Amino acid sequence: MFAASVKSFYDLFKEHPETINSSNMSTLAIGSIVSFFVALLAVKFLIGYLQKHGFKLFGYYRIIVGLALFSMLYFKII
């Protein structure tokens, strides 16, 4: 993900160098740091939940959504 972000940033800078300034860089840095910590919290929560409850609820959810989608496709609702 980091390499893809760097390439995207490089391509943007190459095409539109005027859009990159110190104000945008500080906003990008703050957003990256905040998103990193939110991702850490989300992963920690998910691992804790899975250790306590396992994949059973996730399995039921996938089966129900799959059946609903199959039914909608079969009856041409979507």
C-alpha cells in the first residue's frame, strides 16, 4: 500500500506540480498518521472479537447475504 501511495503521489506531482504545497503536505501527513492509528485500533478490535466469538457469525452473515443476492438475481430484482 505504501508503494502504491508513493507512486500515486509521484504521478500526481508529475502532472500537477502546482497542487502540492506545504499546506497540502501537512494535511496529507496528519491524515496519514490518523488513518494509521485508526487502522491499528480496527485490527485490534477485530482480532479481539474473533478470539472471543470466532468466525461463526461471519459465516452465517455470508450465507444470508449470498442467498439474498442469489434470490435477487434469480427473480431479476437487480
